[in-house]
Amino acid sequence: MVNLETLLVLAVFGPLVGAIVAGLFGKRIGNVPSQTVTTGLLFLSCAISWYAFARHTWGGQERFVVELLPFIQIGDFMSTWSIRFDALSATMLIVVTTVSALVHLYSWGYMADDPGKPRFFAYLSLFTFAMLALVTANDFMQLFFGWEGVGLASYLLIGFWFHKATANAASIKAFVVNRVGDFGFALGIFTVFAMFGTIRFDELFPLIPSMAGKTWHFIGQDWSALNLAGFLLFVGACGKSAQFFLHTWLPDAMEGPTPVSALIHAATMVTAGVYMVCLLSPLYEHALIARDIVCITGAVTSLFAATVGLAQNDIKRVIAYSTCSQLGYMFFAAGVGAYDAAMFHLFTHAAFKALLFLGAGSVIVGMHHEQDMRGMGGLRKYMPLTFAAMTIGTIAITGLGWPGVGGFAGFYSKDAIIEAAYAAGQHNNAGMFAFWIGVIVAGLTAYYSWRLAFMTFEGSKKWAHGHAHVADDHASHAQIESHSEPDASHDDHGHGHHGVDEHHPPKESPAPILIPLFVLSVAAIAAGFVFAPYFLGEHQADYWRGAIYGIGGEGAHAAGEHHEHPPQWVVFAPLVVSVLGLLFAAWFYLVKEGLAKRLADNGGPLHSFFYNKWFFDELYDFVFVKGAKAIGDAFKWADKNLIDRLGPDGFAWSSLFSAGRLSRIQSGYVYHYAFVMLLGVAGLLTFAFWLVS
């Protein structure tokens, strides 16, 4: 019988094999073999991951590390390529492989007309391998390899339609913004190695308490050692998980095909930062200032993204900002010490966010690649299965459920986070700040999520007369089109869109698209009540077994304080605001259809502020893009007018001027030259007499 260690090696490296086959030999073997190999290996990895997860959760499998081969060894700096198996990696294995396998299957239908399928499937598998390398790493070096690997793969996938200028710009933006975060992450790793002399997690974690309260001299200042390391590592998490200030790349990532959006937003790249903070819980439990920074940043990000989501009209961008907001929830959960709740929300969020993105892709296919919700409406009749799936996803993300009874997936994890923030807020101002933000954002999430559902599936058919775009704000027709996802046949073969109207109505998507929607719908319904006892409830200690600081391992402390019973008003607050958000959305988009359009037409500073994403893009363009250009222009002027004039041009001019003057002395008469020689001799004699005297 094959042991679990061997199976996990196959699960991690299987997607890499698929990426190599499809990427290097895809044109030779054709589309179907490339898709079959990559998809088949992903489903194999998924099956192994679920087997390993079951062994851990119900079979009593203890944690272990498989060391495969030396990675990097330079002096005392040693890294070994390993596969670490514990509660955290087991959770991430099933999240990554399940969503990725379904995205591969979904792409059979969604990318059916695209001529670049082998390349696309190779990129998907490469992305998955990098993420699996990240979540199974046993040291910072392998984690950083996977960290950069998903960054590279995201660049390739976001810019997959490289003939689109907007896709190229979006991929470069994602790459550059993440380099900023990754610089901080690398500094954090250097700091950890300088302080502890190791980057291996199993060696590092026992040493952390010895550094509590100690300072470390860095760039001429004394810093709290663990807080400095924790902050620098979190900078990397901000870039990868699109937190405030480094969030601007995430919405633009929608320029990639919809399956890419689902993969990036649900299971892989954006969750890497949350996973890293939870993995390093032994560090953050002793770096309380850094942890407060995590908490406040997550709360602010959650509020920011939710407000922006209120005013967006592109169906994928609304869901993208929803992802940004939900990541904020996960981070402020980790920031108040509720790492288990953060991981549980990561787990449930993967199900309903993948469902929403793939559902949005189904809508886009049915609408002949229309993405603007103002050109939709009334689709429930034409796409009933997609409607049902997206309704389930909407209920799940809004956290509808009755305390003490139950609900869909998001109800369990989001309410646990809000209650944890309230409990932490009894002792910490950052926790109370996060609690109130979490309650407010729950209401905003309900509003923009149901707004999306109502604008898409209910109301009048905006597409009925073939006029897709109905401007209700300051966006121009050209701006909307620039964000639309291209029909592959149009872009690569010159075929135009047929559009939808009464004669060509929307139609339900094919089976490869609907099957993943069905599976994810079941997960969005059941993931909460099935797994809540293991992540948060009575089986919690046995599930985590020390993978999260203080839960089920040696040195356990009161990390479970966030599970104390809060007041009833705290328990019911998320439900109340979620219902209010639903009612407001129904009023504006069902009862008084058209009212929201009229309000948007009138504009106003608040709508403009939210629609323009708090003007972050404009601010960054002014400060960094135009600022860098201004600095470059200044150096160019100085180079031309100062350095060149005083340097090369100046010397050339002075040489030419001197040569012109000196040339006049060359008369050609011997007695002139003899006279000059006589003056020279006289001068030398005078100098000699002066020295003697």
C-alpha cells in the first residue's frame, strides 16, 4: 500500500508535470490531450488531498515533514525542499486543489473557443503547483519560492490575452505592486534569520518566546525584535492579499479570463497572506504591536472595499472588491488572535467566492461576454441554474442564518470573526474598532451582493433591444468596453460579437460550466455546519493539534477566549444588518427599479468617491507615476543643461575656443618663433636666479 508521504509528493508535483506537458508539448499533442493531462492530474491531486485531510481529521494522522532534497545551503543558511503536513497544510491542500480542479473543468467550457488552451491550462497548473509548494513549505525559503511562483503565474494569467492593452497593464500592475510587498516580506525573512539563525519553522517557533520583549538594532535604531519581524512579514501579506495601500492590483486582475479570477480570488494567491499570518501565529502572539497593525489594516481594508463595491457596475469587479473586503475580515480575525476563525473563513470563502466568480462567468458567457450589470436584468428565466447557484453564493457570502439554528457557510465563519473581535475589544481598542467595522461591513456586503443578484437576474431586461450599456454614472461607453472580457473568437479570428436581444436571448451554460457550479453550491451550503465543529467547536483542539498557537498543542493558553458567549445583541447584530442590506437592495432595485439609476445620474461627492475607488489610482498615478516622470524629466534637464554643458560639451567648446585663439599664433615666420623661444629662455633664467637668491 502506498504511504501518505508518497501520495503527498504526487499531489504537490502532479500539477507541475501537467504544466510542463501542456506548456512544452501542447502544440504538438493538441488541445484535448493538454486539457486532459492537466485536468486529470489536478483531480488526482484533489483526491489525494481529501484523503490526506480525512486521515488528519478523522483518522488520527499526526503531523509529519517529508524532506525531499536540499534546496539552498550557504554557510549557516540552509533550506530543504520539504512537504509539511499538519492541520494548516491539510486545510489549504483541499482548498487549493478542489477549487483548482473545478476551475480546470470549468475552463473546458469557458475557454472552448480560445486557440491558446494548452498555454492557458499550463499556466493554471503552474499556478496550482506554486501554491501547493507554498502551503507545504517547512521553511521560509520554500515558502518564498511558492510566494514568488504564484506572483509569476498570476502575471501570466492576468495578461493571458496579451493582445489587450488593458490586460497587459493589469498584469504589470499586479507584478509591480506585489514587488513592493515582497520587498518587505524578504526583509522580514532576513530579520528572522538574523535574530534566530534559522528559517525552519520547527526550529524557529520554540525560540520565539526567548525574544519576547527584546530589542534588535536595525538601521541605527533599537526596535522591538518580534514586532519588527512581524510587521515586515505582514507587508508581504498586504501585497499578496491586497490589503489597504497595496490593494490596487486586485480589481484590475479581472482583465484575465473569469476562471483566472476564481482561482486567484478564491483559493490561491490572495489567501497566501492570511495563511502566512496564521502559520506564524507563534510569532504574532508575542508581537502584539504588529498584531494590532494586522487587525486595524484588515478592518480598514474591509470597509474600504465594501464601500467601493457599492458603486461598481462590472459584475466581476463587484465580486473582486468583495474578495478584498472578505480578506480584511480574515486579517482582523488573525489580528485579534482568532486564527482559527480566520482559517475557517478562508475555507468557507473559497467555496462561495469561487461559486460567485464562476457563476458570473456563466452569466458573461450567456450574455455573449457582456459584463456590465446595467445591460443585464431578467436573466432568471433564461439561466435558471446559474441563477440558483449565484443565489446560494449570495446567501452564503452575506452570512444569512439564525444564531443557534444554522445557515449557509458564511454564517458560521463571519459571525465567529465578529464575535471574536467583540471579545478582544473588551481588552483592546483595536479589537473593538474591528468589531464595529465588521458589523457595518456585514450590512454593506448584503447590500452590494443582493444588488448584483437583482440587477443581473431580476427586473426589466436591459438587453431586450440590443442596447447593453445604460450609463448611470460618469463612466463612458468606451471605458466600460475597455473593461469587458473579450470573446476569444473576436480577438483572435476577427469575428464580432452577436450580442443578445429578443431574437438572440441569453441561454444557459454548457455542462462543463454548470457541474462546478453545482459542486460549489453544495459546498457553500454545507461547508459551515459540517466543519464548524472541527475548526471552532468541540473537536477544535483535536483538529488543530498545535498547528495554531495555543490550540490543541503544548503551551496552550487562552487563545479560545474569543469563543466566550457574547451578549445576544452581538450575536444578532450581523443578522440584523444583513437583513437591512437585503431590504435596501430590494427597495432600490426591485420595488423602485430605476431609483438607483436616477441617484447615480445625479452623482454627488459620495457616489463619485466610492465609484472612483477613493481615488487611489489617481493618487498613485499622481504621486508615483507622474512623480517618477517629473523626477526623470528633472534629471534629464540637469543631464542636458548642467552636466553636458559643464562636462563634455563644455570641454569640447573650451578646446575649440582655445584652439581657435592659439591657431592665430601660428604665423609661420621663423623670427616670431625665435622671439618666443628667447622669451622662454629669459623666463627660465629669471626663475633660476630667483631660486639661487
